[in-house]
Amino acid sequence: MSVEQGFRARFIRSLGFFKRELLGVVKQPRLVGTLILAPFAILLIFGLGYRTQPPPFETLLVLPGEEAALASEMDELGEAFGNGIELVGTTTDATDARSRLRSGEVDLLIIGPADPITSIEEGERAEFVVVHSEVDPLLRGSISLLAQLSIDELNNRVLEQTVSRAQSGSESIDGPLGELRSGSDELVTAIENDDSEGERLAREDLLQQVDELEERSSGSEDVYSTVSESLGTGRGDVFDTLRSRLESTQSNADGAERAREFEQAMAEFETRYRLLQETDPALLVSPFSADVRDIADLPGTPALFYGPGVLVVLLQHVAITFAALSLVRERQLGLTELFQAAPLTAGETLIGKYTAFLGVSAVIAAVLTGAMLAFGMTMRGSLLAYSLTVGLVILSSLGLGFLISRLAQTDSQAVQYAMMILLVSIFFTGLILPIEQLIPPVRVVSYLVPGTYGIVALHDVMFRGLRPSVLMLGGLVVYSIVVFVMSWFVMRRHVKGSAI
Amino acid sequence: MRDSIVSTEGVTKAFGPDAGVFDLDLELPKGKIIGMIGPSGSGKTTTVRLMTGILEPDEGQIRVLGSSPSEFDRDTRGRIGYMPQHAILYPDLTLAQNLSFAASLYGVPSSERDFDGLAEFLGLDGVLDRLPDQASGGERRRVMLAATLVHKPDLLFLDEPTAGIDPVLRRRIWDRLEDLAGEGRSLIVTTQYVGEAAYCDYVAVLTEGRVLVYDTPEGLRRAAYGGELVDVVFASPPGAEDVKSLEAAVDGRILTRLDDRSLRLVVDDAGQAGPRIGEWASNSSVSIQETEAHIPNFDDVFVELVEKLEAAKAKEGAHERTLTEAKPNVG
């Protein structure tokens, strides 16, 4: 046989497997339809029905005693929970409330503190107890976060009221301020006239007025000072400043100048004080806010984020199942015996099967991609990079499928192994949970599944418009080569060929 | 043996103490139909699998087309056709598509595939468009045979090609196999039907993984009975002295009495025995009504051989030898 005839025979053998596998799929239109339509329908329904926020928890407020002393606070707490809860009632019967929680009639109980004043007087926080029976870890986390945020909100409201009361007390300092202004004029006049007695009397009077002012404005000024210090702009005790300015006016050649400085300090105090009066108490209590800017700016519904992941996991599952079932069925039919007697090599067999399944999977990928784009999926990166990534996911998954066929003795075993990998993919590839949340030793499992590389790479390409990272794309290439070589060894047992 | 296409020497492949083949010595000549006959579990399929390289022997050596099966190159594999015991077809492909796949396994280009000729040769016209489960068992077997022939092999291993097929169709298949042998191909055919030994040029009878006897069909009969058989019908019941005298005259022995006037003799040459019996009758004044050579069917031959083997085993207390040398005098 000439070299040319040899190559032609090789090509014919690979083509034989290619046609066989292609016919095997094409002859099952229902299967092809299911493979394309079912995942698309799943994606669509998920996209239409998915809510980023969980539904509000149906909540019952439990008041601590017959008198319902905390009713207004409880109502405020309910408001603080915002849209996170839906208040369905108020009760003073804690036992009945717990019973309703256990029966699933309500989702949450918020039980107020029995005697908050006494608790605070004893130096302890008054505790609101939030009770739930949720088992979903995500919802449990939501409840804890919601409770903490709501209590913070309630505490802020209390602070706001305190600040507001402090602001309302500022009118009573108008009198002392007027006294200080006229006393200051008298002091300047006495200093300028060298009237020592008048100067002394004026200074003493002013010191008394400063004491009076301090006493009247103590609450408000404290709030303002605390806020100023929190902002890093605090300037010490204003009343000490006033007193020291006043002291510096005596027995000095430039006493009149010092008296004017006192007037200036007093004016500053007044300005600050007026500012405090006009400032929204909520701003004083919560001076900082967060402005989250999303430069990824993904359009469409949040569910679209899961599109690439679902596509990758689906293609991976389809390719694994195709490959595994192909070899297992041939073994079950007894075709292995024919192959082992024929002039057939593992390489020819693998190439035929790989190309057929790659072709079928690529068509499925193209249809699903088109559908996703039609429904608003973002594609910011290059279509070539996208196609390369998808192709490598399919190739590596096919190799994995051929390896599975080595373990599986029957169709059902092959399907079970494929399903196990699907389950691993759901939890470990980043499809739903970020793989960064896995501890490093466990994360190794993620990188044993080709879908992990594919999902990370497609997120980069589709959502960020980047090239796939060398690590992810290189990982897929290496993965594909390794499983191809291992599959070749598996196939050698299948066809018993001695040559490549 | 000159021109042997397959030879085995001391080949053993054991799947347990009593399963497999043991100490197989065979020389299979080229261009002939060699039958391997034996009951289920006698080692026929294992022998074929060893010869095609699907299995490797635990001991001994095999040469097929001049090569060890474990070292077959592509060209050698391409000269071999193998039909497994069961119809192995993709259920989702038509019979024609299955044939096409079989042709591709051997690298046969489309232009060189003569499916119509094969269909005509094997009586499969109008059948190939069906799926396997729409075809009869006989049609599936013939498609398997066609798949074995698509690359025009020099040597065919056919594992029970007539299993489960009605006698008429079996006969047709054997006609086709004889045609193939007539084209110069070598065929190694296993069968459970002992009577099919008659279609073979040489027959190896296997039991319990060993070759009981390997010879031509005629040689098998001789091996079973120790010679050829002649039925003698007397005009009146012969006496014991007459029978003894007859045995001495033809240098034979009585095999069985068929009735009170008839008996069956084992002689060295049935053709020569007739005239000698006539001469003995004239000399001894015994009236002979009829003398006729008896050709036993292979079912009887097989039973006789097995009974001989069991007698030998009982005598020797061990299953250590075959009844005849497994190398026929051919070529």
C-alpha cells in the first residue's frame, strides 16, 4: 500500500466514525431538539422569573407586656426593616407567636425588650430578638444582615431625635449671646479708657456669661464637636478658647486687640452654632454615605449573568454524555470485537468521534448563543475569543467523557457519572457560587472540571470585553491535551490498534 | 505443513481450570474451508479470537498469514475478515449504513464498495434499507457476512455463521462459502451443527477446549469407527460361526447387528469389501441378499468420537491426549 493509499485509508476510517456518530445524533431529532430547546427554555424561564431580592419575610411583632410600652419603637423597627419584611400583625403572646412561626404561618418574629430603660440604666443594651426558622443558608444570611441593618437604622433614629432635641434648645442661648456681645463692647471701652475697675467688672461679667453659655449649649455643642472630631476637623473646646482669649486681655499693652480676638472667637462660635441648628439631624448622625459605581454596567436582567455559565455547563454535560455513551454502547453491542480485528487505530477512531461530537456540540452552542444574544445577552469581547473558549470547553469535555467510558460498564452508569460531574459543576465552577468562596484546597476540585475555566473566560470576554486570561485559556488547552492523550490510551484498549 | 495459512503450537488460553482452550496444535491449509465443530463451550470462539489477535495466548505460538496475531500490521489485518458469533450492528443505522461503516473500518473507498454485488451474492436484495430490528435473524447474519467480505479478504474467520438459521438458508450460506473458497480464499468456520462438517475440506472437532480430532470429513468417519462401514443383508439369519468367518474374510469386525439378518461391518476399504464378501459367500455357501457401503452422518460420527474419548479418559484416568494426531495428511 502506497503512502497516499495509506493516508486515504486513514481518512476513510476516521470519516467512517465521523459519519456514524453524526448519523447517530441526527437520527434522533427529538434528542437534538431537546438538547437545544430545553436549555434555552430553562434559561428563558429563569431569566423571566428570577428576582434578585428574596420576597419580604412575613413578620409578626411581639410586644413585651400588656401595656405595649414599646409599641411606637416596634413600629419604627418595622419601618426600619423596610421592604425586607411585611408586617402581618402585632401580639403580646410570645408563645402563640412562636407557635405560628413553627407552623410556617409567619417567617419572622421580632420580640421587643421587656424593660429597655432598666437595661440601659444598668449599662446594657436593650435587645430586640429576631426569631426565624429559615433553613436556606442564603436566606438565613439575609435575615441576619437585615436585622443588623434595621437595628442600626433604629439606633440612628434615636440619635436623630437626640440631636433634634439638642438643636431645639439653641434658642435659649440667644440671651447669653446678646449679653456677651454688649459685655465685650464694655470691655473694649474700659480697656481703651484705662478704666481698670470697669475692665475687671466687664471681664468677670463676661466669664460668667461664658459659663452660662456653656451650660445652656452643652448638649448641642457636644454633638457638634463629636461630629467635627469624627470628620477630623475638631478644634478643641470652644469655651476654653473663649476663656483663654478673655484672660489674655488683662494686663497687656494690646488688651484691646485681645478683646477683639475674643469677639471674633465668639462670632465663630455663633456661626458654628447656627450651622448646627440648620443642619439636618440625619446628616449629623450619619454623615457618610456610599456611592457604588458599577463600571461593568451589565444591561438586562440579573439572570443574564448566569447565561454564559449555564451554556458552558450545558455544553460540557452534552459533550461528556456523547463521548461516554458512544464508547459504552459500542462495548455493549460487542463492536469492540470487530474493531480489535480490523486495521484500525486509536487515533483514527478518536479523530472521527471528536470531530463528529465537536461539530454537533458547536451547532448547539451556536444556536444557544444566538438565542442568548437575541434576548439581550451582553457580548463586549471578540466573537473569535468566545468561539475559541467554547470550542476548547467542548474538546476538553469530550476527552473527559471518553475517560468516563473507561469506568462505566453500562449506559446508565455512564449517565450517572456524567450527572455527578454536572453536580460538581453546579457547585464548584462558579456557575452559582463564586469559586473564591471555596478554601484553596477545595478549589482544586474546581479546576478538575473544564467548565470552571470556561465560565471565568466567558465572563471576561462577554461581560468585561477582555481577552480570556492566559491562565484560563491555557488551562483549557492543557486540559484538552491531557484528556486527549488519556483518551487515546483508553481507545487503544477499545480498538487494540498498535499504531497511532 | 506446506502452504498452511494458520498454525498453532501448544496454544493454551485458560479462563479457569476447565474453561478456555488447551494445548492447541493445528495446521490449517490455504484455500480451503476448515470447519471447527463442537458443542457450546468447546473453545471454538476462543480459538478464533486467538487467531484474529483479539485474545492473546497464555502459552504457545500462533502464526496467521506468516505473522503472530499480537504483531499484526495493518496490511495483515486488512487481509483478514472476521465475523463474530453474534450479529453486531448499530441498531440506529440501516443495514446499508452498517455495511458502509464496516467498509470504512477497512479503509475501502466508496468507489470500490460493491454492496449491490454482495447483496446479490448473499440474497439480500431489497433488504439493505431496513434497520437491523426490521430484518430477520438470517438477514442480519448475511449482512454480517457481507460486512466481512466488503474488503475482499484472503482469510475469513466466521464464527457460527449459520447459528439460529433454518436448514434451507444454512445450505445457501454454505454454497456461498464454497464459492468463496472456489475464489481461492481460506475460510475458518465454526459451527455447532455437526452435519455441516460435510461442507468442509477439513474439520477440527473440539470438546472441552481440546482438539479431539482434526482431519478430512472422511478421515473423521474413519477415526470414529476405525475404518469404513459396510452393511450386509443375509438371506437368512447367519450363525455365529458364519459371522466370524466373514470378519476374517474381509479383515474387518462387526460393528453392530442391525436385525437378525443384517449386520454392519467395519472394514478398511468399503469399495474392496463388496467383492470379497461375494467371494466369501460363494465359498461358504452362505446366501447374501445385499451388500452396501454405509456412510454414517456426522452426528453419529461425533457421538462415536466423544464416546471413544470418554472411554479413553476412563481408561487412562486423565484427559491427556487426543485420539488422532491433529495434523491431517494434506498437501
